[in-house]
Amino acid sequence: MKVGYEDIWKAMLSGRVLLINALYFCTVIGIYGIGLWLPTIVKSFGLSNMAVGWGVAGPYLLATITMAIWTRRSDRLGERRWHLAVPAFVATAAFVVSALLGTQLIALIPLAIAAAGIYAVLPLIWTLPNKFLTGLAAAGGIAFINSIGNLGGFVGPYIVGYIREATGSFTWALMALSLGMFLAGVIALSLPSGLRNK
């Protein structure tokens, strides 16, 4: 059932909007956690500044390609829940592998896979609110999701910086980002079945 034109507050406080809020928040933790720290992480591999630039470009190239293919697949199949959860869990695993590899150059590969997973989740989140919100309720609900979810843009980089400062490495910081993406995957699977289809 769709929440109508006049029900802004009902929309913002509905369980579905709160779930999407949590999903977006956890995803944004991953986006900004890796986005702001990726050059520093890549620099820790012992690369030159030029090589760092190329090393940082690679994950985003993979993420762009993956995002286009994955969202098209989701649209074609008319399925959202698993198309949100699978890349979130892939990003989870990739962050863990990268953390375990430490400062080896090969750790850039799982970082690229993590970025691809995160960016495959992001556009699909925004397909969800219009499935059950209309009019002003849709505007209010989307604004609420965006404003609360974007707090993850503060939390992600802060967590990475704090943990790196405390431990002297990115290992546990990447584990923290993996936890955020794991929670995103679990939240995606807990979405109501009515949000699955196109």
C-alpha cells in the first residue's frame, strides 16, 4: 500500500523508510570510509604519487562498470532485495580480505571489489521509496532518508581515521567498514517482500 500525498510524517516514521534509512546509512559509511581514505591506503603500499593516482582510479573504474551492469540486471529481473544484499556481502568479504593482506600491493584488488560492491548497492537504494510513497510523502521520505543516511558520510571516515590513529594501521579500520557493509546486506534482506519487485 502506498502512503499518499498528505502523509509526510507517517511516511518518514514508517518502518520501511526507517529500514531504507539504515540501509543507506550503512552503505554511505562504506562509500565515504573508502572514498576519503583510499589514496592514503594505496600510498601505504609504498607507491609513488603518480602510481597512487592510477591505483585509486582502478577501483572506481571497476565500480562504474559493475554499477551499470548490476543495476541493469536488477531492472531486467525486477528484483531488488538480493541485488542489494549480494554486492553488500561481496564488499564485506572484500574489505576483510584486504585487511588481512595488509600493505601488500595485491590488497588493491579486494579494495577495488569492495568499491564495486558498494557502488552497486547505492543506486538501487533510490528505487525503493517510490514503491510505497507518493506525492509529498515521497518527497519527505526521500529527504529524510538522504539527510539521516548521509550522516554515514561523517561516521565512515571518522571511524577509519580513529582506528588507524589508535592502531597505526588500516587493518581494523577496514574490518569496521566490512561490518557496515555486512549490516547493509542484512538490512537489505530484511526489507518487506513488497519492495522486491520492479
